[in-house]
Amino acid sequence: MKRGLEAFQRLQKNGDNGKEERFLVSVDGHELSPHQRVGIFVDVQNMYYAARNIFQSKLEFSKLLKHLLRGRVLARAMAYIVERPGMEQDKFIEVLRRNGYEVRKRVVGERNDSTNRGDWNIGITLDAVSLASKIDVAILVTGDGDFVPLVERLAIDGVRVEIASFRETTSSELFHAADQMHFLDERVLLSGTHFQPAEDEEEEVEEEKELVPSRSRRPLRRARGPAEEDFDDEDEED
């Protein structure tokens, strides 16, 4: 964890001179405080497919961390990845660690049964609940509505919950359960990175294959997005 915090502090010093790009929707009007201790939990598989399907691009995790914190205190930043046997993601994991994240990795085999699920829903839930007494804010980086019970549990524990995801793939139930919402867009994506069309997937370069989670052949199941009127109070970019 110390390594991750030190990496993030270096990123802050090398940032863009304090200029903040705002893409935060406040659900309850609560102001952010620089004294808040923040835990960040990134569902890498969910966000990988969202960025790929919507923008044909990838997240830039250093930008993501900075914009989610917005000057607050980083307690923990955890990224959850899935890989199949033989899939090489060591370089990707090292990039995450250099950018201040602790990495949780699950290797999924070839069996298609309930004991071999290719997601981190339970693991993220257990980590977030175990850290509830040490953080003031939990930021779940996912659009998956399956996390609504976790949001409700953290609220009982006195933890404010923010959701960070793309507008197009954010569950309406998750949006309404959260205290605040970060709608992500091109500003947190890798510039100049684009995927080839689906029919050319077999010919993608090896670097891209490193980031392909275990369900690479399955289409993204889009959650029903919030209604347009839910976004009337979205902050304008500075």
C-alpha cells in the first residue's frame, strides 16, 4: 500500500498545475471535503468493456485516480482484474501499481460453472465492507447494478458512496443509490488508442491483448441508463 500511495503523490506533483476538469454530478448537493479519506475500488473488467464499446479506447488510470480524488486523501485504491491461464498481464499490472493502485488478480480456468465466475463482485464487496471503518468515502468504479446492495450496506456503516462510470452503461438503480456520481468521458481515456473492428480481433497487437479480461468474446451487457432528467444538475466543465 505504501508503494501505491507514494506513486500517487508523485503523480499529483507532476500534474497539470492544479487545473481541475469537472464531470461530477451531485445527487444530494453534498460538498466534497479535502479531509475525506477515500477508498477507490475499480471493476477493471466492467470498465474495460465500457470504454471499448463506447469509445473504442482504454482508461488512463493515472488520470482516473486524480480526478476521482479531487484533492482528497487517498486511503486505498484497489483494481480488480481477471485473466485466463496463459494470458499475460504482468505489464498491465505493473502500470496499475506505478499509478498508485493495489492489484487484485483472479485467474479463471476453462470450466463454466458457478465456482469459476469471471467477476470480482463478491471480492470488491468484502474489501469495501472491511475498509468501512477506515474511510469516509467509497468510490466504486463500475456501472454494474449488482453493487446496489453494497452501496446500501456502506450507507448503514456511515460511508458515503460515489459511483464512477460512463453515462451510457450506468445502471439507473446504481445511480439513484449513490450519494454522488462521476460521469466519465474522453478525458480519462488514453489518447490515440483505438481498437480495431470486432472482425479483426484476432490480429490485434499483443499490447492490447494484455488488457483483455476473461470474457473477451462476450458482448458488454449494457445496463439501463438513468433518464435524461436525472442529469440536469451536472457540473459544467471549467
